[in-house]
Amino acid sequence: MAAAFTPGEETFFASDSPTSSFSGVFEDNGQTGYFYAYDRAAPHNARILDACHIYNVANVVDRDRPSQVEVIWTKDGMKAALLINDAAHAVVDFGARRAYCRTNFPPPTGPWRAEARVPWDDALLAAFYEADA
């Protein structure tokens, strides 16, 4: 289910996996938009598994117009994709412990810490549209 928001206005949108304790969480704090890989079952101080930068509000061309945010899941509930106005901006693969975003920023943090973020590839979206995903 999608929700309406306006870039630059504080927004928090969470979507829970249908099969696990994982969530995909979008947040606009008024200055930046981020997508978080989140584990509701982890200890309170370790629930954010990784964070992907989505945008700086100052750089959003149509920030004065309402937008739609949605998180979609693969059937197995192990991959989440962030859609804004039906365009994919990030994918989280909970099984592989990796998050991908178009900005390729910041380096992975939290328990999924790695030397570098794997670059975005549109092929990541195939799993969301396969019949047996």
C-alpha cells in the first residue's frame, strides 16, 4: 500500500515483511530521505541493519508536489524495494545482508558493515516481478 508525502516534510513509512521480522523503512527528516533495512526482533539499539541515502531534499526538482511512497516485497519476504512515484530507488536483500541504492551512498553501516556498497543494477528488480519470487 502506498502513502502520500511531500519531500521535505517529515515522513516515516514502514512496511513489514509478510514472513519475517524484517521491515523496510523510509524516512524523510526534512533535509534528506533514507531507506532503512530494519529488524524488529533485534535488540533495540541494533534494529537498523543498514541505511541507504535516497535524496537530499534541496536536490528534488519537484519537491513542492505530493509524491507516493511504497515498499514492495518478494513473495518470500526476504527482499524489499523502495518505490517513490513508482520508480525504484533502493532494494534490500535481507538474505544476502546487502542493501542497494541509486546514490550508492553511504558505505554499509550497522551489522552489515562492509568496505563498500555494491553499485545499483536494475537487474535487482527482476525478483519482484518473477512469478515465483
